[in-house]
Amino acid sequence: MAVTLTEKAAQHVSEFLAKRGKGLGLRVGVKTSGCSGMAYALEFADKLEPEDNVYESFGIKVIVDPKSLPYIDGTELDFVREGLNTGFKFKNPNEKESCGCGKSFHV
């Protein structure tokens, strides 16, 4: 499987990388946090680590560390507008439930 971006999410990341002026792609992972145990972590990647898994969606590299991969394998990131808010939405087939605020999840 893989971690992928929708076309809209890839376009958003591409625009941010262009404004930033550097970066290899988007690093996606998980960290221990929140009321459900884990939270998604996103950051721009400027370098690859030897153990990183690299996927590509619509020309954007999606970089995942090996410890995070079992929790997010098969996930698709979309960039959505909900009311006045915009942001990434994770469609994770491994997620069993998430907290009410939507900031954390567990598998």
C-alpha cells in the first residue's frame, strides 16, 4: 500500500513548497498525543533519511518514517474547506476511532 495525496492536496503542497523555495516533499507521520493516543504529524521534508518510505502523488513526494507506516499505510490526504476552515483531512483505513475534536485517533 502507500500514503497518497488527492490532486487538490498535492496542488496545495506544491504551492507551499514553491513559496517556501525549498523542500523535497511532505513528511507524514504519527506522534503520541491527544486523548485517543496518536496524532498525525505533517511537515515539509528537506532531506531523506535512509529508512524513509517515499511515495509519489501528482508529482509530490510523500515521505513516511518506518515507525509511522503501520498506523497510516493506505491513508489518503485531502485538502478540504469546511465552512470557514481549510486544512488536510486524513482518510485512514486503519483508524478505529478518533476523539471528538478530531485531533487524535487510535488503531
